[in-house]
Amino acid sequence: MPSKYNASLPSREQILTFLQSAETIVGKREIARHFGLKGQEKISLKHMLKDMAEEGLIDGKKTAYHRMGGVPKVTVLRVVDIEEGEAIAIPDSWQPDDATPPPRLRLIEGKQGGARYSRSALKVGDRVLARTEEAGNGWRAHPMKKLPASHESILGVVEVDAAGRAWLSPVDKRIRNSSPIADLGGAESGNLVLAEPAGRGPRAGVKVVELLGDPLAPRSYSLIAIHKYGIPHLFAEDAIEDAEIAAALPLSEDRREDLRHLPIVAIDPIDARDHDDAIWAEPDGQGGFRAVVAIADVSFYVRPGSAIDREARKRGNSVYFPDRVVPMLPELLSADVCSLRAGEDRAAMVCHITIDGEGHVTGWRFTRALVRIAEVIPYEQAQARIDEGTASENLLNLWAAWKALAAARAARDPLDLDLPERRVVLDQQGRIAEIAMRERLDAHRVVEDFMIAANVAAAKALESKTAPVVYRVHEVPTREKLVALREYFDSLGKKLALGQVITPSLFNRMIKDVTDPAEKALVMEAVLRSQTQAFYSPANAGHFGLSLGCYAHFTSPIRRYSDLLVHRALVDAFGLEQPKPKGRVPEDSGLSEQDRGDLSRITDAISLTERRAMEAERDTIDRYVAAWLSARIGEVFPTRITGVQKFGLFATIVGLGGDGLVPISVLGREYFHHDEAARALVGDQTGTRFAIGDLLDLRLAEANPLTGALKFEPVDADGQAVEPRGARPEPKRKNGLKGKDKVKHMVGKRGRPGNIRHQGRKR
């Protein structure tokens, strides 16, 4: 027992055991009562529980704790599947990072809380309040109360069976069962539609409320994600009107620093829809550099409390798809007036920074300015000019200043995970022309390091004025994740000692020690899975991945609401308010008093919209990849195993990134058992082993563009399909659909990292 705790306190292990075995909700009061604690012992218990939460051992609030990775004793569950007549549910509010799948709980028939529920009474989508318990190798729950339907829309494809009955086949791969359609609303077989429950009973079916068109048209893939995740994509009329008024605001040249003489350049993706940052640097004559990071002055046009501001806060961020962008701001602002276009006068919030010869930022100054961007250069073109020796003095100065910043970054040794990113290239008709991995260039690193320098400067500048800061927080990995990572490294013959201080340098050394490229990629993915999800907060906890003590997002206010809040705080802290505009535009462009007192709620909300955007973008890429591969059914691809579960393997196509399931039933005739610690499936007769990281050739058996789901099957040395363990009859579907009329869905969570870094954008 650590000396800082009262000796009469229970041990951590005793508390964890009690949490797991208790049959009711357990808070601090229940723990104290169970172990007979009184007076000062209760105060010590409070500190102990706080430490256990920070170490990742427990989760929850003081009135209801549960073991980290577990489930609260009483919670709301959502039914996601029906297996052999039993309802399977997950916690309705499960929102850890994607590397931790939600636990699946089997709902047990019986009398709980005065009500009795039969298994047949529950259907996919139902929400219940339930008591939970961990039993053996899984979780189970006892329903207490069925909750009202959430009235969420269902996106799916209309199918008509041989008897003429219409069914809705959902595009969400987590939902396997189709629903009867009570009202087609003019839709026909094969249409992609939005539907809602037609009544309260499970047999009421659904009614079509919106016709969306051809589900296999390329532009439908992003449309599916927009509706699935509830992303606002239409601007209210008053927001459009406010944008038009704001766009006409005069720039007040006498109140802005005039930087139009500087050859500032924007370096962006070749297909960028907006340009919110640009950079310039020159030697200072003393071995260092003077630099300017010019950012679109969105706070001048989007005032607190305006209709545009309300719309931007609701969206939280722009969402980028291969075929479209759902902008945070109306396009008049995001793609025109605010965007830093070449050769046009633009309003900018400018960070002037001084860089010494070792790459340290030694000073900063923030102003509102007028800029005229000299050139917008694609990453690839900027890199080509440097490599070919045709770069201008301006670009050469930028690269020289970056090399100094890069040296300081190397000394800081942030987490270095060079993981590939998929890129979908479309032709003029919106069809897929190519799917490839995005190349990582020095040009990306140049812009990224300038943006990081400006972001740090913004955070420190606001701290110096004791002003509110919206921090970008990335916490140290939890102990639970580190334990899982250690167990995985043990299976690879590597060691990770948890007694030492965990730093990014520790992970970097482990990655550098791996020489085999395939194994290195595997280790990097494992390290990525161990990381916590970054989020926004008014409380600083540092940025673990970047090895920075404080960090804010300042450089992308066109597409991130967090950056707009930082700009407003800078306006207040450094007296950068412009002359008061006339008309409907709110007067102040700084933080409103309401926002100052409500930053925690705002940052929680925009952290969620960021997660929503990431999931929607990833789902859309999955659908494009599945569509690209649907013409290649039967081909054999080199793959690497990325996930192992009791029901099968997850594998990704090498060089493409398409992820799919290999059901355990197709691995061979012998029985395979799941070695959870080693993350492997092992044959009981031959000892054949399938583990994470293994390379193997797999035949593509299915590719469903509607769900983004892929299914693989193994092949033998002659390229023939491996004989399955035994023919299993296909489960009967309620709608009786067969053959090509049947939309196939896959279950299970894909084994892939959720926190994808977009290399073509700024941090």
C-alpha cells in the first residue's frame, strides 16, 4: 500500500474486485460502506479513487464507478443484433477511441425491475435501461425498462421480394436484418432512401421520408455518410443572408498591418477547396529567421451570436469527402472571401515568429493584417521545385527556416508514426480513377512544422495574458492500454517495462529497432492503437504525441471552430478589435461573455463533431474502396492480418488499405481457438497459426459498396480455396430475399486504427 494512503484502506485489487462483483451501482459511498471506512479514511479513499481513475484502472463518476473497459452497473443499452433469438446490445453512449470496441452484452430474458421482457420483444435499434454483469468470458444484461425510441432515421435500399413485399435493407453493416416498408413514399426497388419508424410496435415497419437516388452512384457514398452520422449539410437561410452581409464588410486598411509587400505563399493539397494558411520567412542576419504565418481572419466575418456562428458551432468542423466538402461556413466565406487566394487582398490574423539558429521559437507577435498571397502552390509542385533546383528565393528561405525548426523538433522527439493514408482520385464524372496511398513529402513537413510553431505561440501568448485558451490535448496512454500493448509486444518477443516514464521517445526507439518493413508497420499500428484520442479542452494537459507542454489550434479557422475560438481570444487579449461594423453584424469579434463561461461545454461538443467527421470520412473511403474492388471479385491479393477475434480475422490489402473479414469457418476443416493474449487463432490439430501482422494471400469473396464491407477467404499453394470446416446453412432472412437481390452485410468491428492522420492537412 502506498504510504500516502491510510493503511486501513482496501487495496486497488480489492476495490476492482468489489466493483466487478457488486450487483448494484457502486459509488464512493458504497465502497466506503462495504469496507467500513469512516472520517479521514473516506477522504483518503477519495484521493485513491481519483488516482485509480487517472491511472486508467476505473472510470465513471464518484456516484457510479466501474472498472475501466467495463460497463456501468446500470446503463442504457442499444440492441444491435439478434443472435439465435437473443438480443445483443452495446452501451448506447460508448465513445472511447476506435481501438477499443464497445462490449457486446447478451440481454437475458427474465423479470427485472418489475417488468418481464421476452427475447422476441426486442429488435435491433431498441434502447433499454438494464443492469449489467460480467460473467465468465463475456457480459450479460437484465432489462429493467424499455426506453422510448430515439426516432433516428434509417438509411437503406428498397428491395422487393418475390411476393411483392417491400423491405428496407440498411446500409449500416452493424444492422443485419431488413425492415418491412409500410409506406414506400414513391420509392422503387433499388432506390437509396431515408426512412423512419412507421409506428411504435416492432411490426409497424418503416416509412420512406426521403428519396436519395441510385445507391451505387459514386456521389451516393458520401451522401450515405452524411445521413448516417447526421452531419448538417444545408445552411439555414438566415446564415446565408448573414454571410452575404459579412462578405461586404470593409477591411479598414488604416487599422490593419499592411503585409501585401511580402511574397507570402500558400502550400496546400492540389485539390484543396479552401486556403486558410500561408507562410513566409527570411534570414534575420544572426543565424536565425523571421517568419510570418498568415491565417484567414475568420473572426472578422463570423461574429459571436450571429446566424453564421450558430451554424458553425453546430457543425464544429468541415467534413472532407473525395467528391465534396461539407463546409463549416457558407461557401461565400469558406471558398471565397475568407480563403487566401493568390493575387487578392485578404484579411488575415498573423503570427510573427522569430526562430533562432537551433530552431527554437524565441518570440512571437499577433496582429490583424492585410495580405496578398503571392502564389498558391500544390505540395507536389513545391517539392519538385526544391528537388529540381528551380525554387525561388522565397521557397529556399522557407526550406532553410524549416530545417532549423525540424532540428528542434528532432531534439524534442515527438511520436513518429509514418502510417500511410489512402487517397481516392475521381475523374470528371465522379467515377473512381485511382485509389492509392498518399505520398509523404518534405513539403508536408515544412507546412506542418510552421503550423505547429504558430499553434504553440498562440497557446503561450494567451497564457501570458491569463486569457481563456482552447487547448488541443493529447494525454499519456492509459495504463490499461499500455498493459495491452505490453502483452502484444511480449508475443513479438519485445519488452515494454511499465515502471518507467512513458514518453514518445520510448515508442520511437522501439520502432527504430525494427528493421523489417512489414513488422515496423505492425509495431507502428500497435503503438497508434495504444494512444488516447486527442480532444479540445479549456484545461491544459499537454500534447503527448507532439511532446509539447501546451498546444492550441490556431491555423485553420475556416474548417475548425476550435481555431475560431482561439482567434477570438487573441482579439480580446491583444486589443485587436476592428472598427465597429454597421447593420446586422454583431459588434464584437472577440469571445462573448457567455462563451467565456461555457468553454467546457463548447469544447466537449466540438470534440464530438470532430470524431463524427473522422468516422464519416473513413466510412466513405471504405465504400469507395469496396466499389473499386467489386469488379475484382475472385482475385487473390497480398494481405496482412490487422485484427483477430473469436469469429475470424481482419485483413487489409497491402498497398491499398481495403479491410475485410475472414470468417473462422473458412480457415480450414480443423477447429481454431482464440488466443487472446497472443492475438492469434490456432488450429487444434495442425497448430496452424494466424496472428496479427502475418502476411498471407487471400481471395476477395465479397465487396459491398453500400456498406464498405469486404470478405476474404484463404487459398492453398495452388491458389484454390481452402476447404471450410463444414457447410453451414445460410441463415434465413425474414424478407426471403435470395441471390443478387440480397444485400449482404458483415458483422464485427474492423481491426484498424481509428485515429487516422490526414497528411495533406495541417495539425
